[in-house]
Amino acid sequence: MKEWIIFVLFLLVGLGMLVMGIFYMHKEKGDPESVKIYRIVSVIGAMIAVAAAFIKFVF
């Protein structure tokens, strides 16, 4: 049970970072520095979500 809770939490955090990063990147598309920061946040969020799914379903 504990493994599923941790998996869901990491998945939600990763997907939340990905979605909000993309949202704000689109919202602040006129500022190149903000786009760079939100792109990095989106990539980190995607990596967290993929890693959580990979670890849960492969190991």
C-alpha cells in the first residue's frame, strides 16, 4: 500500500510540474528568460513522472 501512495504522489507532483510549466511557458512566451525557466521546470516534471512510472512498473 505504501508503494502505491508514494507512486501516486510522485506521479502527481511530476505531472503537476509538467502541466504548470507548459501553461506558464505559454503565458510568458514574450520573456525569453521566463520561457527558459519554465522549460526546465517542465522537463524536470516530465522526468519525475516518467521515473515514477518506470520504477513502479518495471521493478
